[in-house]
Amino acid sequence: MSFLFGKKKTTAELMRENKRMLDKSIRELERERQGLQTQEKKLILEIKKSAKQGQMGAVKVMAKDLIRTRHQIEKFYKLKSQLQGVSLRIQTLKSTHAMGEAMKGVTLAMGQINKQMNLPLIHKIMQEFEMQNEKMELTSEVMADAIDDALEGDEEEEETEELVNQVLDEIGIDINSELVDAPSSTVAAPAAKKKVPQVEASGNDDCGIDSELQARLDNLRRM
């Protein structure tokens, strides 16, 4: 009659009430069984007492009561086991129903979230993020290259100077000695006149050395 005077009970409420009723029935069966077991013990004592007194008629009657009591105890055991099985099924259904309700709530929440999400806007944001990220990486690379160039300029000059000196040493020319000997060429002019044939003879070798030196210097400038 609850539907006439109030709102309809939910499935969870119905299962909770049914489980409560089953648990109550199981407790009542347990009390009845314990009472029968107490009665069984009393009958056994009475049977032993009557047997000692030689009252065999009373012994037979009480023996029949004892058998019926024991059968009833077995029935109570079976009923209790069956009710416990039903109670476990209801508990399983209750848990399954609760899980279904939870999944229903999660599904509704996910649907609302998906409706609120603007996929084109998210796609645009991701594209903008990728573009800004690439710009940042490019800026970092340019700054790193600029710093490297600024720090390595002096080192390159020193390495270039060392390489030039190495090339000149290989071909047997010392720039410092040439610069020192240059002003004294006028003083040694008379002596040079005596060695004109030797200078003319070595003219071709000097031209070869100059051209090789020039070629190597040009290669260094291209590096």
C-alpha cells in the first residue's frame, strides 16, 4: 500500500528490506533450532532415567519424541542454509545494482563533459601550442649559435694564425726573419751584385714557392 500514500520505493530499498527480512528469519530459525537442541538433551536424560527405573513404555514414547526432535533440527539446518543462500544472492544483486548505478552516473558525467568540450577549439589550441613550441626551439637554437660564434671568434683567429704559421714552416719561410732582413737589403747591395748569377738561377724556385704559398692562403680564406 506504500504506492497509495507515498513515493514508490527504489530497487535498492526493496532489496534492503528483503535482505533484512531474510536475516530476521534466519535468526528466528537459529533460536528455534537451539531450543530443539536443548529439548533433545532433556529427552536423552529422561530416557536414561526411565531406562534405569525399568519404565520401558515411557522410554519408547520419549524415544519417538527424540527422533522427531532430531528430524526437526535437521530441517531447521536445511531451512537456514537455504535462507542464507537467498540472502547472499540478494547481497550480490544489491552490489551489482550499486555498481550499475555508479556506472550510470559516470556515463552521464562523461556525456556532459563531452558535450561541453569544443573539439575545434581544442584542435586550434594544440596547433597554436605546436607553433609556439617550434618558435621557442628555433629562438633557442639561434641564440645558442650566436653565443657560440661570439665565444669562438678569438679561438678561430688563433687557430687560423697557427695554421698559417704551420704552412709557412712547411715551405721553409719565416715571416719574422723576412721582416727583420728587409731594411738591410740596401746595405748589402754591393755584395748582392756579385751573386747575381745565383739569384737568377734560383728565380724559378722562388716563383714556385710564392705560387704555392698564395694557393694555400687562398684556401685558408675560403675556410
